[in-house]
Amino acid sequence: MTENNSVKIVTIGGGSSYTPELIEGFIKRYDSLPVRELWLVDIPEGEEKLNIVGALAKRMVKEAGVPMEIHLTLNRQEALIDADFVTTQFRVGLLQARAKDERIPLKHGVIGQETNGPGGLFKGLRTIPVILDIVKDMETHCPDAWLINFTNPAGMVTEAIFRHSNWKKVVGLCNVPVGMKMGIAKALDVEPERVEVDFAGLNHMIYGLNIYLDGKSVTETVIEKITSGDSSITMQNISDLGWEPGFLKALNILPCPYHRYYYKTDEMLAEETKEASEKGTRAEVVQKLETELFELYKDVNLSKKPEQLEQRGGAYYSDAACNLIDSIYNDRGDVQPVNTLNKGAIGSISDDSAVEISSIITKNGPKPIAIGDLPVSVRGLVQQIKSFERVAAEAAVSGDYDKALLAMTINPLVPSDTVAKVILDEMLEAHKEHLPQFFTKSAAEPQVVKN
């Protein structure tokens, strides 16, 4: 740790509109997590936003009266020196890249979504080489730090770090399980602290296997509330389409909002196509939201996180990220759902794969809580997505066209290898600037886009 047991944290992607959530979380926990240095890092293209967010962060810290130094830099290596925790929340290609991830698949009758299907594949292909470069810098400048990755697709990114680097002190993080827990509490009309959920699965494919209220199982009660239409659990960026009551009762576990893409594919595709036509893709909607947010952030009289940030879709981000860091720092031994190595916790997934699962959080990292096999009703889908993540990570590291085609084809949202190839070729060309590994082959090798 840094001097006097205070903490140095580096946030890569510090110019994100989410950063005020993070600042709020650190301020709230300052007594137990004394963050004395917070370095916000970004790239030249994000410098203007970094300066705006950084100025707001400094006002928030001053208003709270905590001795937290906020540093802004475009020099990642400088920032990483002697860091205790590094958080990552970046988007390679910015929102313009996300818009392509959403628009291009829709042209071919396939769901366009930033972490699922073709969009999820391409976000991973762009992100994984960058995160592995960050890991290399950490090996040099802060070899004892914890890497807390919030960058999507979080499961695939965490898988790539474990499988394609020597870095082991990494935890992937997502706000979806926290949002599910909050939704359950609202459905039951109780305080969230009284609710516990046994989570298991993969990132954006996590299930609530058992739900407890004050230690008593209420799984069937919650499912009944959802199937009856009394309650719903979704997110800002996912259409709130209800479930067929018979399906959900037979499943008898709680799917996450992203499962709608797999269990209600046709309906979600129709909804997405309609929304894109009428309002724009989610990326285009978010671009407008971000423009409004950054105008708010510029206000020199603003010294707290604005309520409008909740429209951005990152609700509970600060609680998820800051709780995790606080628990590692203080060796709390509490239970949180995170992305970590399986280590036998889920019987139907290999031990050396990344899974998203309820884990005991210690100073030595997460210890996943064993649940045995997943229910047979969901096991195959989870295994299919895990195979997709692993092959996609290999493609991202190698720049191998055929592996990328294989990953695209085995994703359940893509109907055939023919459609996969058409989308793959178009998206490779669209994202060429951010996929150098696919376009730097020797002249003797075949072209990446094959006919």
C-alpha cells in the first residue's frame, strides 16, 4: 500500500460518464477505504471529457472534505507506478464503435447488442489486446496491484487475462447481479440488505439459483411475482419484455435481463429493429445522453453526482466496484458475485475458465462458492456461451480470421455460418482501425477477409 496505509487507485477510462459514480463510492467509504490518490487516465481522443469529469471529481472531493488527491493524465505508465488497485472502464473505438456493433448485425437480421452476439464478439476483439497491454504495464509498474475490470464484455475479457497472460490478481465485475438483487428487494418491498441470492453462470448470462429473504428461501415467491406481472427485473438498455409464465415457473430459477436475447430472440430482434428505426440504436441514444451529462458536468456549481446519470444504464456501478475494492482491502470475507476462475465451483464448466459466481471476498481475492452442476435446463446454453468466449479470446489474441468466424458461428444468436461470414467480413472492415491484429499479416499470407 502507499504511505500510511492509504490507497492509490488508477482508473483507466477515467473520462467515462460513469466516473462520478466511482468518486461517490470512494467518498462514501473513505473511513474504511482511505483513497489518498486517484489517477484518472484516458487517451488523447478522450482528453476533453477527462478534464470535464476530473474537474467535477475534484469538486466532489472538496465538497465532501476528504483528503483525496485527483490526478488527470494521458500517461498510463506514469499513473500505474505503485498502484494498489487498477480499475478499467474503457471502450475501444468509443461510442461510434458501439453503434457499428449494433447497426451492422441488424442489417442482416441478427440482434445487434454491445456484449451479446456479433457486437459482443467485436467488442471483445477490440478490447482484449488493449487489456493485455495494460497487464504488461502493470507487471512493470505495479506488480502487486489488483486489476478490477469493469470493461465489457467482462467475462470474455477476464477469461482472456487468465488464459493469455500470467496475471492472476484480476477480478471481473458487473452491475447486473446487483441490479437483480435490488429488483428482487423492490418486488418483495423490503430493504436490499435482507435479500441474498446464490448467483452462478457467466457474465450477462448469470442466474439467481436460490433467493433468500432473512435466510428463508423465497425463490418461488419472487418468480410468481414476476410471472404474474406484479414485478419486473430489467435494465435501462434492455427492453422490458415479460416472460411466458409457464416457462419461468418450469425454469424455477431467475434469469438475468440479458437472457431475453436468448429466450426471446425474435421478439427482442423486432423490438431492437423498431427502436433503431425510430430512436436510433442504444449507442446513438447514449451519445445524446452523454452530451447532456457532460453539459451538466461542466457546471462549476455542481459538486455531486447528478441524478440524470442513472439514465445511462450504469446503476449500482459504484456499489459493485467500491464494495469489491473495500472488501479486498479490508479482508472482509463477505459474499459478492464476481467474475473469477471457476476452480471447480460450477461442475459443468472447466476449472480454468472464468465464471460469474457468488464468491467470498478476501485479501487474497475471491473464493468462488461451489454450487455443483448447473440445472440441466440451463447447462447447455451456458456451456455454449463459454465455448464462444474462449474461441473469441483466442481470435482476439491471434488475429486468426477462421477462429473469429468459428466464434461468430457458434454464438447462438447467429443463425448460420453463412450469415456469420457476411457479418464478420463487414464488421472487420468497419472496425479495421481498431483491429490491427487481423490486418498486419505478411504479404505471403491470405487476406483476412476471405471470399
